[in-house]
Amino acid sequence: MTSKYWLFVFLVLASVSVLALAAQKSDAPVTASTTKTFVAAKRSLKQQDEGQRVFQQNCSRCHASPEGFSPRISGTIVRHMRVRASLSQHEEEALLHFFNP
Amino acid sequence: MSHMTSNSKSRSSARSIICLVFAMGVFATAHSGFAQQTPLISGGAGLLTDTNNGNTTYYPIIEPLLAAPIGKKVLVESRAALLESFSPKGAGQAGYDHSHFIGLTFLQGDYLATPNLTFVGGEFLIPFNTYNERLTPIWIGNYQDAPLIFPLGLLSSSSGLGGVVRGNAISRNRYSINYNYFYSTRSGTEQFTSHRGTGGRVGLYLPEQRLEAGFSFDRLLQGTHENFYGAHVWWEPKDTAFRLRSEFGRGQHAEGYWVEADYRTLAFGGLDSIIGRIEPVLRIQQTFRLDTIVSDGLPPANTQRVDLGLDYNSPHNIRILTSYSRQFSSTGNHNVWETGIVYHFLFPAWKGKE
């Protein structure tokens, strides 16, 4: 009876351990992925904000924003603005991200 | 239209078309290495009118702008003006006389050397004060007329042939400093007329205050060498649609200033509401003659002028510009009425990679 009892306890503990290990293994990538996604989203939002700031502080001082344009020319527009408005490379990148979030 | 009529470039349309075709050829060789870098065609098309002493002149105009990136560091860009003007025949005759103008405003190649330094070569807009580089496109300016002091510092042609170094020297969250320095050579080529001269501009911008101040200087290095000085202040208070722009210019024989304010209200549904699209504009300007030599394009006598404008920013990139100006001078006072409609276009030059 005692040995059966200890065998039962051992099996339960083993099962729980295996399940816990399995759960840990399957949880690990999900947690890392979620963190990465969160960080990327946060960075993206920050760049978006900065791009909007660059647009408001540099482009819209002279002209209104054109009502929509093809994303195919957004890089060309940004490069033109970099020269015309004396933007730094960092501001150019932020502006490009603002046009193509 | 003074910035156009004061332009001393030749009006040879044949050569202009050759230059435009050449420019198009350059753009056609551009390869877009990135999906977002397809060459573009932008610009404005409009019909402008001005009524001076009861005579109305009509100006159909197209100002195309082409920009083509080449690789990661080069941009080739050009702007042209194609203008026809219809003005009443004088001496009591019926009907209209007309003349046309086709010319390149600039054709330049830009090389982004470092994050803070860009080299520009070719025919470029002279970076003296702000109006020439920022506000001359018809789809940007609030008035058809350039300010009276516009010719000061532009070396008679508003564009130079040579090179510019420019960029953003320091860029911080609280301030940034931009600079440029140019050298222009003398050229009598029909589409690239320029004068020998050199100069530059430095500007300080405070993003939190939305305040910009700058200083310009240049020197004409041919004929009678002359110096020109300029200063500008721009201010756009945050979270408003109010803009204040001003410039001061001084040459060897005259000086002057202009101050322009425009406003769009956010109170009735934002800028895209019917009320929000209305834009009242006010510009005050004065010029002062320092001696009797009139070689700089400014009025021959001290002049005061007030321009009252009312613009409407329609949907689909259309602007309606109207203004009334009263000019006071010892040579005579007069009124100028101006109206115009301008369409701003912007599209890829061809179908690029998706």
C-alpha cells in the first residue's frame, strides 16, 4: 500500500513536472515574441511621432500637405525635402517612416 | 508676377524645350532602387489675372517640377515655367496682345555626402533670404506678386550656375542650425544666364517656439561689385494655423522689408471645414532708396504697399487666390487687383516597382 502510494505520488509529480516543462518550453517563444512585437510597435509609434513632428516643423511651414500621393514617390518627396528644407539624415528617415508607417 | 517678369533670361522657347528634353532624358536614366523612389512629376497649373489701372492681364501658367533619385545619395531635380500672357492693346485699340515665356527655373543635381552635408551642382535658386527658394512656386505662395525687395541679393537672375554646399549643421530637439554657401559663375548661355557671385545663409530654428531667424549675405563679383545683406524671421505658433513671415534686405542702392501674416481658423471643424479652408492674408512692405542709382529692380522712389488677400484652399489641391493692393509712392499711387486659381499636381513619372 505504501509503495503503491509513493508510486502514485511519484507519477503525479513526474506528470506535473513534464507538463510544467512542456508549458515552459511552449511559453518561452511566445513571451519573447510578444516582447519583440511590443518593442517594435513602440519604436514604430515613436518614429511615427517624430516623423509627424518633422513634417509639421519643416514641411508645413511653407505649404499645405498635398491630398494624398502614391507611396511609390514618398522616398523621392522626402529626398527633395531633405535638400530643400536642409533636413538631417535622421529627420529624413523619420519623415519617410511617417509617410510609410 | 514680378518675379517672373523681372527674370532676365532669354525667351528662346526652342532652346528651352531642348533643355527640358535633356532633363527628361536624365530622369529617364534614373533607376529607382527602392519601391518608394520612383521619379515624380509635380508642380502647379493655373490661370492668374491682375488688374492695374483698369487693364486686366491674363496669365495661363504651368510650372512643372521633376525629381528623380539615382541610387541612395543622388537626386536630380528641375523646375520650369511655361507662361503665356494676354494684355489689352494700348492706345484705344481693341483686342489683346500676347507673349510667351518658357524657361528653366533651376536644373540641379544633389549629392547627399554626409548626414549633414549636401553638395548641389548645376543651375540652382540663389539661397538669399527665404522667398526665392521657398515661396516662388505658384502652388505655395499666398500672393501672385513677389515682394518689392525680391530682386535684392538675387544677382539679377534669381538663379546661379555653379555649386552650393548646404545642410543641417546641428539638429537637436530644442534647436537646429542650417547653412548654405554658394558660388555662381558668369554665364551668358540662353537658358542658364547667371552672374558671378558668392554668398550664403545661416539660420537658427527653435522647434518648440516654432521660430526661425536667419541671416543672408552675398556679393556680386562682376561689373560694379556690390554687397547684399538680408535677414528673415518666421514664426508659426504651435497648435494654430497662424503664420508670420518677414524679410529684410539691403543692397548698395536700396533697402526694404516685408511682413506677411496669414491665418486659418480651427474653430469650426478644423482646417478641412468650409470655414477652415478660408485664409485671410495681410502683407505690408516698404522700400527705401539710398541713392539715385536704380539698378536693383526696386522702385525708383520710396514706396509703401499693403496687400490684402483672401485665399481659399479647396479640396483636391486647388487654391483660389485673390488680393487687393494699394501702393503709395511719390511717383504716384495705384491699385492692383489680382485673382487666380492654381492646381497642384503630384504623381509618379511612371509606374515604379511595387
